[in-house]
Amino acid sequence: MSRQIILDTETTGLDPKDGHRIIEIGCVEMVNRRLTGRNFHEYLQPDREIDAGAIEVHGITNAFLADKPRFDEIMGDLLDYLRGAELIIHNAPFDIGFLNHELRLVNAKHQPLTDLCTVTDTLRMARQLFPGQRASLDALCKRYEINNAHRTLHGALLDAEILADVYLAMTGGQVNLLLGGEEDNTSGSVGGAGIRRVTADVSRLRVISASGDELAAHAERLSAITKAAGGKCLFAPDA
């Protein structure tokens, strides 16, 4: 079973070395490239003021966070949720740096998060796929025609949900995957082109096999996807 967690955070500022803290954690779970709906989302009381520039980005205020839990109160649940998964993060050093900082504030000798999970940085992937081009989440949404019009401000859970679509598109997968137990989705309301289910008698459809050239092109494409994904591609024959 391949379990991946798409993760994002919002913070009081840019650098934990300056005493900045995490104020929102949003995680989206995928198992075998299928969204499960088992997400993790918490707002956190940082016990410090939020920089004005950060509020302009995410819109989260100290007044809103006044009654929210502190990191140490949710740490156990968070680590249980993340343990053993592959974390998919855009600009991973930023989020991992903040998470490790929070863990060390609770226990100075706490093991780093990378001891519990593997990490894939989609920003690094994007820069390898599209050298010299913009690699922000918004730029990738535009490139892959993923609808992010509802994203007027940054938010950890919202950005994690968008990144899930972007990651699937970057690694050659279908963007609009149904949640487990969901029977139908004819509108394709999440992301790009949408899912359209076939309701005709498929047994009467003519099967056209791929040609040798098409199979070779397919193999070449899988090789490129595997390389871009750091050696992991579920569509490869030996995956």
C-alpha cells in the first residue's frame, strides 16, 4: 500500500530561528493515489504576535487563534497520522523546518520528522521538470489547468488539497479522483477536466490495440515520469 500525505502549514512569519511558530497545519491523505477523505487539519495558538505581512498572505489573526490548541496538545495525534507516510510538500525545507522546530520546543531531543516519514518536495520536482520557469503552486495550477479560483488567500488545508491535484498531474496521474465510497461524479467539480463515467454497454465497444510505436512512446513516457518522481511511478510495469 502506498500512503502519501500532502502537507502544508501557515506560520506567524518566515523563519523559526526568529521565534516564529506554526498556526495552521493541513494534510490530505492519498492511498494508492486515491484521495481517502481522511484529512488532518488544526489551527494553533502560537503564543506570539503574527507578522503583518503573514496576515496579508493567509488572513489568520491572533484573535481568531485565541481559543485554539497549542502544538504540544495535538502533537501526538499529528505524529500518529504522519508516521510511515511519504510526505508531499511544496518547498519542503520550509514546512519541515518549522515542524522540527515545534517538535524540539516540546522535547529538545525529539527526533526529526524525516526519521518518521520520507519527504518529496514538489517545488524541486517542478524545477527539474520546467527549468527556468515559475514553479509556484499558482503557476503549476495554471500550467496543468487546475482550477484554483477559490484560493483568494493561502490556507494550509486548501493549499494541500490543491497540491494533491498538482502532484497527480505532475506525476502523470488522473487529477480528479473520487473519494473512497463515492459512487459517481459526473460534474468533475474538483480541478481540471473532470471524470465522466461510461454508462453504455462497453462489451459492444471495439477494442483497438496499441501499435508498436505507441507502446514504445508509452514506455518512454513512463521512464520520464519515474525519473521526475524520484524513481517512483505506480504505472510502471515493475512498480
